[in-house]
Amino acid sequence: MAATPDARVPRHIAIVMDGNGRWAKKRLRPRTFGHHAGQKAVREAVEFCLRAGVSSLTLFAFSSENWARPEGEVSALMELFLKAIDREVDELHGNGVRIRFVGDLDGFAPELRKRMLGAMERTAGNTALAMNVAVNYGGRWDIANAARLAAEAAARGEFALADLDEKRLHGYTCLADQPPVDLFIRTGGEHRVSNFLLWQLAYAELFFTDTLWPDVDQACLAGALDDYARRERRYGRTGDQVATG
């Protein structure tokens, strides 16, 4: 008989990994130094989720707006993605992690896109943790893309357009096959969602920390989960209704 999931542990955690550039600046190093340092925090987050029993982890790695950053930084990030895929996929696969890159992958160079697709294919059967890496992603893009896909399906006669409701549209969004986001974490001291998973964050608990992403460790993540465990999640009900089940 399967164990009952612990309601105090979020099924799906989403993280905006903010603060790499400021972390590097404090050390009088280039912003790219901070991006490299942030890879350690990614490993910490994956290990933490595996131990805590979290089923899905979504990381905001590169937004659709990040293309506007200095060309040198964007190029360095693309190179970092390539190296990270080559270096990390073996260990992630060995730990049963399924990797998925979500966003408009057509915006990337063919070689990087090929590596992304290869990592997804290799780990597709893993079940210990679904690790979603949002790249060239925006929440508004996700919703608009879902609407376009739904309209195309309706035009093919798969359903009547009048039957397009929230549940059906959800099926065309990124991560539709995974639990809704329970806990949103943003590091680096900013208090906004920055166009990340707008659809999926509808009922998420929000947690903000001043800790810069490269400094995030197990204790920081445990603090976020402790805070989450103290929240009362009502979904429109009263506190008394929640208490009585």
C-alpha cells in the first residue's frame, strides 16, 4: 500500500534563481563568475528535493527577456548550459532525475538544442524527481502558446471551441502533466514573480529570501519548507472548513 503524501511537503517547488550577478559583484568578479557559482546551488536544490520527497522541481534558468542582457553574458550563459548538460546529466540520470527543458527551444542554437533534447530523451523514464529547467521561457508566452495549440486542435475538430474551458486549456500549458506549483521560492531579495509560471502559480505559496542564489544551501531550503509547513492552504474555503477536512 502506497504511503500517504505528507501535506507539509510541497509536491512541486519552483525557484527563481536570482542574485548570481550581485554575488559576483560583491567579490569584484564578472557576472559570469556568479553564474558558474550558482551551479552548486542547483545541485543542492536537486539533492534536497530528492531527500525531502518533492516530486517536481522547476528552475528559472533563462527567461525570454534575458536575451536583452549584454551579448557577452548571454554567450557565456549559452556555453555554461552546454557544459552543464554534458557534466551533470550522468549524475542526474544515475539519481533517477528526469530532465525537461521548458520554453521556446527554437530560440537556441542547433547544437545546444540537440544537447537539450538528448538529455530529455536519455532521462525520460526516470521517476525519482521531475526537474524542469525553464529556458527562453515566459509565463505569458506559456499561456499564449497554450491558447494557440488549443485553437489549432479545435480547428482540427478535436473539440468544439465552445468547450474550451480552464481544465482543457491547462492541458496545453507547460508542465500540464505535473502537480501544480505548491511552493514558489525567489532568492536575491526581490519580491516579484517576473513572468514565471503565471498559470501554474495560481495557488502557490510564495517565499522570498535575501540570500543570493550561489549561497543557497540545504539549511536555506529547509527554512523555506518549514515556513511552507506552517501555512494554512484554504483554496477559497474558511479556516474552519480546512480544520474539519
